[in-house]
Amino acid sequence: MKTEQATVLLIYTGGTIGMKRNPLTGALESVNFDSLLTYLPELKQFDINIDTCAFNPPVDSSNMTPGLWARIASIIEERYDSYDGFVILHGTDTMSYTASALSFMLGNLSKPVILTGSQLPVGQLRTDGKENLITAIEIAATRRPDGRAMAPEVCVYFNNSLYRGNRTTKRSADQFTAFESFNYPPLAEAGIDIHYHPERILSCDPSRPLRVRYRFDANVIVMSLFPGYSETIARQLFAIPGLKAIVMRTFGSGNAPQNDWLLQSLRQAADRGIVIVNISQCVNGSVEMNRYDPGLSLLRAGVISGRDSTVESAVTKLMLLLGEHNDPDAVRQLMNRSLCGEVTIEP
Ligand code: ASP
């Protein structure tokens, strides 16, 4: 039986993969997409139909914004029916934020959206960019025997591992193992073959139409506690006009100093409708606020558990939920649910 050739849309947003060293300044600068493609003759060898589309000019991912997330999502939305999968070339610096944001934006997703990039530009001899890109395209095109996509999720593919995007964190500024998913195992590993773990991959219903959410509210801060945190600074943070949510990075399994002023300020902020989410400073493991007294006090002060989610996922999920809901209780309820595999919730 002849199967139809798979089609993949490659979206180039920027990042090291498409950079070249400026001989005058020594700094890496973005090149345009056509120059990038000259370094990738391998793309013509694929038995996959690859179309391309590029940000012009390309962006260093430290300049990513919700507006640019919306641009990526609208490209996917407009061309959703024409492709089996999508690969997004993206800088590594904020790739986990974009992957998390897209996972919440692309409701009812039933096709792969794979983000990848590299630590070395694709024009350099030892580049990791070629392998990352070539395997990401292959994954985006892979279907199961029943014709459905093998990995119908927003994923990050990097250095032989396919991860759920909203579980990833950039862990290294200079190694090829730039990403890690500390609280969820890889969805696939690439060696001689690509070995998928279907039981770890989200199931989807292709009969439901893609529903893209575009509204963000960025009135969110990340507050990272440390011994000796200043009361004056904390009180000023809680009083920021327009503040709607705080991702509070706590110790261990979700503990914070049991200072009266801190607990009172948190209670008052929560009563004013500010959503406060407890995320541990440990990259592995989960917040369990009833394990120790200091955690329990936070629970009583109206703080909600972020469980084992990453900061990237908690921030983007809050931005999206606050964009969609005016009611802080609705946001709190949805923060307590797994929308697309971003947190582990025991039944
Ligand atoms: N600054 C670059 C970026 O995130 C780093 C990279 O791509 O690795 O766009």
C-alpha cells in the first residue's frame, strides 16, 4: 500500500542555529533564512515534503514576546490542515517559555509541534543544529500505523531526546545537553532508531478542531525567596498596582520562612485576588504544602500549589489564564488542573 508523502512546515524564528560570527565585533548575529538553507542541503534528501516560512528579521529568543508567540500560533492555525506536523527553529534561551506558552495556546492539538535549535550555528563544523533539525523533522512527520501523529504535542527536541515542551528547562548555556525535563521522562529517544514511549505521550481527538487562545495578561511576577528576604521589598512587591499573580519560588517541598509579616502579606494579597502559586526552587520533585509546618502555613495563607511544574510553565499558564478569566478563583481552579500534561496530579 502506498502511503501519502508526509508534509511538514518548518518555521524559522531565529536563534544560534541561524547565526554567523560578525568578524568585526566577534558576536553572533542572525542570518536570513535563505542563507541558513544553503547550509542545509540535507533537507532535499528527505522523503518528506518540507515547506518553510521565516520571521524577517529573525529574533534572538531573548527578545521573544507574547506577540511573537501569537505570530507563531497564527502561522500554525492558518496552515493547520495542510501539514502533518510543524517544526519551529527557535533560540534556546527562551525555548522552554515558548514551548510552554504554545502548549496552552494550541487547544485540541492533534499534530506534532516540535521546537528545536542548537548551541552552535549550523554553519560551524561541530554544529549540533543539523542533527537536531533533521530528527525534529522526522518526528514531526511520523505517523502511527492508524495514520495518527506519533507525538501530537508541543515538544522540544534536543540532543537525542524528545521532551514534552511544557516540562522543559534550559539547563546548560554551553553543553549540547541544553535541555532537561526534570519531572517527566522523555517522550522519545533518538539513537540508530527513534524509540517512542507512546504511554508517555498525550492522547488527542483529531475530530475536535484546533482552538487557539491568543489573550495574555503579563501582570505576573516571579519572587524567589532566600533567607533574609526583605520585608520592605516584599511589601512593595505585593502592592504593585495591577499585579495579578505571583509565582513564589520556595524552598524544598514548598516551604517559606514562618514570618508573621510574610504570612499576613500573602493572606492580604490572596484576599485582594492575587493568585499566588508555590513552585519549589528544586528543579526535581514536587511542592507538597502539607508535608511541613512552614508549607502548611502558606496553604492557610491562601497560596496554591504549583506541584511539580516548571517556572516557565507556571508563568505562561498564569499569563494565559489571566488573559482569559477575570475571576481569580477560576484561575486558581485551572492552575490546580493539568491542561496539557504540565503538572503531575495524582488521581
Ligand atoms: N541567544 C540565543 C537565542 O536564544 C541562544 C541560542 O539560540 O542558543 O536566541
